[in-house]
Amino acid sequence: MPELIRLYIVNVIIGFCIAAVFVAMLLWFNVANLWHLVSHSDKGLLAVFLLWFSNGIIFAGVQFGIAVMRQKDDDDDEPRGGLGQHVDMRQELETIPIRANSGRAPFWQKK
């Protein structure tokens, strides 16, 4: 199996496990009276599944993104690009006067 696919599958599994812990904590601490709503409804298991699945998709994506961003790339060690020129941003700006009225009427006021 290619290394990238293995990395993706492992991180998706980790993300769904984190989502399971998150949903379990939501139910255990009865956030927004969620445990009561789930336990007293005939659609409670479906609601828990959808909550776990939707959070699993989010957490799996975040977990995979973190894993990809943490990969080290050895190609970026040497400096590249640019000419190494110093630009002095402290130089004074010179104002240039611009005449606002040319003596003609604007196009919407022409008669």
C-alpha cells in the first residue's frame, strides 16, 4: 500500500476515534440535555450515529491536515529566490500635486 494512502487511512481512523470520545463526552456530561433527548426518543441511536459520523468527518479531516503539515520537507533547507537586495521602507514619500478641476463640466452635467 502506498505510504500516503496508509497515512490517510490511519489518520481517518484516529479522527473517528476522537469523534467517538467527543460524542461520548457530550452524552456523559449531558450537554444541552442531550442524553435525555437521545435516551427518550425512538430515533436516539440514529441521532447519536449522525452526530458521531458528522464529527468524525470533521475530526478526520483536521487530523489528516495536521499530519500532512507536520511532515518535514528537507528540500527547503537552503535559501532560494530573491536577489538579496535591501529595500529601505523608511524613505520619505514625496507628495505630487494633482489638479482636481480641469475647468470642464463633468460628463453628467454637459448641456
